Amino acid sequence: AAKARFAEDPNNKGEVTVTASLTEDMLISESSDREEPVKVPYSDLTNHFITKHYYMIRTKEKMVYAFKKGSFTVGKEDDFIPFIQQIIDKNKRKGN
């Protein structure tokens, strides 16, 4: 989808800025190539995994959100995965 958006924008230099925020009840992803933010309720989070450079969160719709290690600007990065795991465990108990 992003590749198609790049192709449609003649002024695009191949750069997209993405920010993600965690609120009390959802993940909000904002991107310089979208007009509206994507809002993902915590109840949609199903799994997480970690790579060498990223923390990854998967949703019910099999969408994956990547958070680059070392790029957190607010909060403690060490608290991120325990927080996400707590949400995923809660969803599993509820049967989500």
C-alpha cells in the first residue's frame, strides 16, 4: 500500500515519517503519507515479537506495527514489552 502511495505522489522523495503513541486504551499511528491517524484499540493486539532492531506488535487483522529500538522519545523503553505483554495476556484471558 505504501509503495502505491509513493507512486501516486510526484513530490515524494521516498521518505515517510511515522510516529506511534500509546494512550490509555489504544495505539495511534500517524504517518506523513496519510491524512488520518490509524487507531488500534488494545483489544485488537494479539502477539508481539522482537528482532535485532525492532519491537513488533501484531493485531487481529494480522497488521504488524514496528517500533525501532532506541527511538522512544517518551517513557522508558524497558517498560514497553512488559506493558504490551500485559495487554496481550489480558486479551487472551478475555478470549479476544
